[in-house]
Amino acid sequence: MGLNLVFSNGVGYPRTNWLAFGGSKDEQKFKYFLRRHQLPTEVWYNAYPGLSAFDLKRNILIRDGIERNDMSDAEIREWMALF
């Protein structure tokens, strides 16, 4: 049913009835259809050039530590290790 909710308005997707009935019944056939119709993209957007997902997560933890004022000594040592 999840495929129907996301893809039911797409060109070539099997008809659904109230989004819950009909639609794609064969997952592998649907995935093959998607692969055949993929187009290469010419552009790429990166909101944080040069930063990995690991870097972003670490930056969030650092910011959260700056905003906290009730950390124990062990938590402060763990937070300082992020630097």
C-alpha cells in the first residue's frame, strides 16, 4: 500500500481504487519499471559542501552541548571529545 500512496499519480503506474486497492501488486516488476525509466541528473545540490553526514551529526551534538547547562563531569568529557 505504501507504493500506492507515493507513486499512484505517476505516469505508467497501475490504477488504484481509493489508494488502498489495486495499484502495484508485483514489487519486483514495479522496481524494474522504475529502473527502466530513470533519467540521469545534471545537477547536484549540497547544502553543506565539504561536510559528511558524520560531520553534520557531530556539529549537532556540539551545538546541543553548548546549549546545555546541566551536564555532569562525564558528559562534559564526552562532549569535549567531539572536538
